[in-house]
Amino acid sequence: MQHNVYIYILVMGIVTYLIRVLPLTLIRKEIKNRFIRSFLYYVPYVTLAVMTFPAILDATGSTASALAAFIAAILIAWFGGSLFQVAVIACVVVFVLEMFIC
């Protein structure tokens, strides 16, 4: 049985297109429900987090150093650190822990 990659690409394109176009064509009025508005507001952030978190845990030589850097990054961001500070501190934590673990 031969699989045609062009059919897969076509189906993926159609599904992606429909996901973007259907809300614009079906919902013409402003959404007034607070629950739905807040749900739609947080969808991009949750999607990004769900895609990023597994990559964070697999990006280093050990899961322990990745988790420690993730926790350090969350704490620095929580206390108002800039994106640059968060990235540098997470990298330093991974570097130091990888030196002692390996």
C-alpha cells in the first residue's frame, strides 16, 4: 500500500484553513459570554505552553537539569525578570548542573 504525501499535505492544508476561516464566517456578532471570551483569550498561551514544555524537558542531557532550569526561569519571571534575564539564568542553571551531573 503506497501512501501519497500530497494527499496528507492537502488534508492538512484544508483542516488548517477551516480552523481559521470557520470562526470568521460563523460568528459574526461580538461574543458577550464572559466564559467563552476568557477561554478564547487564553487558548494561544495554553497551546504554546503545551507545545513548549515537553521540548524543555528533552532539551538537555538530563531531565533533572531541565526541570531545575524551568523552575528557576519561572521564579525569575514571576519576580519580574526580563526575558533576557530568564533565558540567561535558565542556561546558567543547566550549564552548572550538567557539569556536576555528568
